[in-house]
Amino acid sequence: MGRTLKRVALDFDWPLNKIWKGYWNPYYCETCPVCEGHGYNKETKALNDAWYNHNGIRNWVDVSEHKRYDANAWHNNLDQDDVQALIDNGRLREFTIDNSIPTAEEVNEWSRKSPLSHDSVSCHICVESKAKRLGFYGLCPHCDGHGDIYPTDEFRELAENYENFEPPTGDGYQLWNTTSEGSPISPVFDTLDNLCEWCEDNATTFGKEKTTKEEWKSMLDEGCVYHKQGNFVFM
């Protein structure tokens, strides 16, 4: 639950819990309804969906109390060509540190049982590589591979060139939420002490957890708001 201190103008009057207008792009777009935001043509998108088995029948296998895997998902059933594509693109370094080439089954066993597994970058690599091997790789003709639709090309250009801007700076002290794009969650105070006194009764560090004004001042001075519970730190 991110919290941060901002120095703003004393008369800054943006509504609390509302994303600051400088943090969201006003030039909106819509997700492409054909490719659902992936930017691929139909055949390539089907491979992308197969990576996590989004549209298939799940076959969950329990490894431990905290780990299970879908035996039908492609990323748990790579072939040797898929593995080589990952290696060629600098992935699977835990396997290739001694210049050895892992087998597909070694990689699949790791994917099925390791707390860490393939990410979206590996997905993109395998999708593009396999689609090209099969001869149908391509981009969505509806959105030209962008994954989104803008009313006009000029609108897209404005959106892509848009730059965020900060609220007006000044002598005020204000607590902001950083879990969204960014919004103020406290009134503006003329001193840090007054803000911390307000925070003691009205602000949380994590979930519903609160702390003293002294702790708030220490955290805000350090630039990091957190909640500590036992050996765990929540930020």
C-alpha cells in the first residue's frame, strides 16, 4: 500500500482520492476487439492464448501446498525448438551458465515445479518463433499490431507524445497514494509535524494498520512508508 510525501502549494485543492490530472493520459484508446490487445493475427493469437492455456481445459497438478501447475499449458510443454528460441534470446541462463543446452523436458520440469517460471518476455519469444516456423506469424489487421484503437492517427500521436506533469510545488506537506497512478489522501499542512499528527489517526501504513506520528515522521523523512509485522515488511 504505497504512501509518499509530496511538497505542494499550500492552496493546492485537488480532491482527495482522485487521480491527479497530470498522471493520466487524456487521449484515451480502446482495446482492439479483434486481437484483445495482443496485436497478433488470429493464428498467432491462438498460440499466445495457449501459452497459459487461457481458452483450454485446465489440468491442475499439485506440487506442494503453495505450488501447482496446469499440465495442459504450452509453457509447461515446450519442445526443443521452443527451448532453443529462448536460449537464442538470452533466456534460461540458469541452464546455460556452463554453455550446456538443456533438454525440453528439463526446462518443462523446472517450469512445473520451480517457484519461478517463464514470464511474458519468454511468452513473446516463443509465440513469435513458433508462429514463424509454422508460417503464419503476423499482426492484427484491425489495429496494425498496436493492440489498441484510437479515433484518429492524430489522436494516437498525441497520446504517444503525452508527458505527465506534477502538481504545483510549494511549502505544503501532503500524503499521497502511489498504488494507483497517484492521488492525494490527506489535506495540505503547513508543517510535516502537523501532517504526521493527522496521519496518526487518519492514515494507514498497510491494510488497516496505523502507527504513531513519530513513526510517520521517521518514515516520511526516509522517503519510505512501510508496515513491519514479525520478520515481514509490507510497503
